[in-house]
Amino acid sequence: MTEKCDSRFYKDMEDIYGAHNYHPLDVVLSKGKGIWVWDVENNKYLDFLSAYSAVNHGHCHPRILKALNEQAKKLTLTSRAFRNEQWPLLAKELSTLSGFQMVLPMNSGAEAVETAIKAARMWGYQTKDIPEDKAEIIVCADNFHGRTTTIISFSTEPLYRKDFGPFTPGFRVIPYGDLDALEKAITPWTTAFLVEPIQAEAGILIPPDGYLKRAWEICRENNVLFMADEIQTGLGRTGRLFACEHEGVVPDVMIIGKSLGGGAYAISAVLSQREVLGLFSPGTHGSTFGANPLACAVAREALQVLQEEAMIENAAQMGDYFMARLQSLKSRHIRAVRGRGLLIGIELEPEAGGARRFCEALEEEGLLCKETHEHVIRFAPPLIIKKKDLDWAYKRIKKVFKELD
């Protein structure tokens, strides 16, 4: 098919031939550059979601595209049956940047979480001497760590679980932000505590000040691994390289993904010290596409761009500025505005009629964002955004709230 079709054509094709496991806004995008995207009718929009923080660098960053194209012409895939030149360089650069001694690469965020779960269980059996098949991992209510069967086994969202059982055992769920519950949940069989520094999918939920630091201390006191899922919050999104840095916490295991691929290619990774990841031996874990040279070359450039173009610092500064602007917004529909860096949510009152209609109205104004958990509008623009662009966005947000008030 070479002719250019309109949005209705693509929507109909998706509805007919695609499984209906998503409810996207009805905009059909065909081009992106920086913070802007265009639909098939060439209407221009400001991307205020960044593909759920996977496009932190902006769309089609020229340096990242150059790395992608150059590597694509040389070598794209080897599997782990052979070595390639890009993977060890990425491993060293990630280790140097993060301070962790070892890296285990995967493709998607969910794969990285599954890898971390396997690593924690292996550590529990081999290092902590937990009896075989008895290891437990503590997780938080309202978590979102992915969509695999094991991961939804410890989700508390009924929609994610209905009709997908039976579920994987070995998980204990506690309230998010509750340190007493964490202490009480630990048993001799506890091998790890898996937590998001900010629960993005749950509505940009930020735990109480000091929570992460004290939770880390509790884990240390009880010989339990502290595992941080920084797939959405990591790599600059919250104004620090990792969100755990806001409390000076260095997890035992760190999970990253999304923007590691610069918005151009899927890659994720588990970071840890040798005492954890060093337990893996040949054959105990793997991935055909994991550490492929194309993904690694893209990730290496994405990490360089993130640092050299001061995107993390920009996220902190622009986040503070935009939070202040949003908190000045007056509307009977707004219950709370919360966030850190450029990960921000507006929670609406139940009487507001749901966040979806606000997102649809913002789309009509040229601003693309998405609802989460029905009553929260999530804002997560690329980390390259400037003050004038945030002012442009705020003007339209203010207009929509005034019209729907």
C-alpha cells in the first residue's frame, strides 16, 4: 500500500485486525521530531506522554538515529551464541554510570522484572539458604511491573488478573508507603522487596518522605534484597538519573528499560552487584534478542546524549516550573497535583467525569496525554522540553479545565 490514507481508514483496520487490548486516543500518528508529532492529516501535536517515558530524548533524536542506522548497516543480531562488540561496551558504560558491578540485558521492561525475580530467588536459595521453592518476594499494592503471568500474579488491579489464573505463588502484597507493614511482612523466607520509587501507573503516587531510605534500611537489617523498578522513573525522568537518588538510596537490584533505547529500539536491563547477578551460570537464563548489537549501540548513544545534553538537569528545572504552574490552576475538578521532575499527575475529583474526557479535549487543543486509573491525567513530556513549550501546554490545559468546569 503506497497511497496515503486518512485516520478513519487506519482506525478501522486496527479495530478489525488488531486485538482490542488497548484503548488509545483516536489520533493516528505518522511522524515525530523532538517534542512534536504529526498525524496522517498533518495535524501537529505536543507529545506530553513520551510513550510512557520511553521517548525521554524526544522523537527521532538525530544522534540516536545516526547510531541506529550505522549499526543497522553493519550487524543487527547475533544471539548470545556468539559475542558482539557493542554489548561489552554498553555493559561497562552502564556499570560506570550507575555504580553497579554487573548488567544483565533483556528487551522489554517486563522481561527485566522477570529476570530480577529469578535473580532474587536464586540469591535467596544459594546465599540466604532459604528452603527450595519457599522464597517470598514482598511487593506493594497498586504496583505495575508488567503484564506477564507471573507479574500479574502479584498485581492488585482486578482487570489485569481476571481470566488469567492460575497465578504464580511466592509473593506477599503490602500497602505502598507503609513501613510497619513491610517490617511485619518479612519472614525468614523473604528474599526481596520489589518497589517502584513512584507508582506511575497507579496515578503518580509518591511515597512519604524518607520511605525509600527506611525501607532500604529495613531490608538491610533483615538480609533482604531491595529491588527498585526504575523502568519509568529512571534515566532522568524525575530530575535525577534514578528516582532512588532523591533519598540517597542505592538498591541491591535496579531494573531499567523504556528510554534506555532512546525511543528508537527496545532494550532493558537488570543492574546489580556480583553477589546477585554473578550467580547466573550458562543456561540458567537467556534471550535471543537480549544484548543484540543494534539495541546496544542505540542504548550507548542514548546514555551519552542524556548526559551531554543535560536532559536530567532540564527535567529537574522544567519539572519544578511546570508543577508550580499546574498547582496555580483553579478548578473544582482538581483534587491534587503531584509529581517529581517531569512525571506529573493531576488527580481529578470523582465528580469530574473521569480523566479520559479531559485527555480527549486536550487532544483537540493539540496536546497529547493519557489518563491513568480513571481519575488521573498523566503528563510526561520529553526531557528536552523548554519553558516556552510548557507555557504553550499550560495555556491549553487551563482552557480545557475552564471549558469543562
